[in-house]
Amino acid sequence: MKTLLAAAGLGLTLLTAPAFADANHANVPRAQATDAGDRNMMAEGVVRKVAKARGRITIKHGPLANLDMPPMTMVFRVKDDAMLDGVKPGDKILFKAEDIGGALTVTELAPAQ
């Protein structure tokens, strides 16, 4: 009976786990926005790589509440290539990312104070 209950519990867990969860992010709590204002807040991050010719920036970031995304390191497009002029790897930044046409895009970028 215990085996049956354990298997049923595992099945329920698998059905409710997010599709993108992996071993590195399975136990990371998701950002919880309390209202629309929280969803517009800028996230903290550290620049890992800048690919200006491709209009891309790699950021190690905290939770992105507006995208319901846990902390991770990932590549983003930038809304305007000029946003990359003042940043370099190692810079601490504040940024806002949005899903624009299926591409995660940095729409605002500023140095962290």
C-alpha cells in the first residue's frame, strides 16, 4: 500500500512540476509579485557577457517576477543595441526584461547603485 501511495504522490508531483524545471532549479522558490507595481520593478543582475554585434547580453539574475522566472544565468536580447555601450562583464545592474514576440528582451538597463 505504501508503494502505491508513493507512486501516486510521485505522479502528482510530476504533473504539477513546471516544464522547465531541472536539477539546478527544482527547489528554487519563484518570485511572488503582490501587485501590478511589483511586476514592473527592475531586477538585480550581474553582467556575464556582452555580445554587442549580436545585440545580446548574458546576465546572472535574481527572480524576474513579471516573467515568473526563478534566479538563473541566461542570454537576453536588448531592445536597443546602444544599451550595451556602457556595460561590461562583472558590472552589477538593474534591468527589466519582457517577452517580446517570444524573445526575452531587456527593455530597461541601469547600473546598480
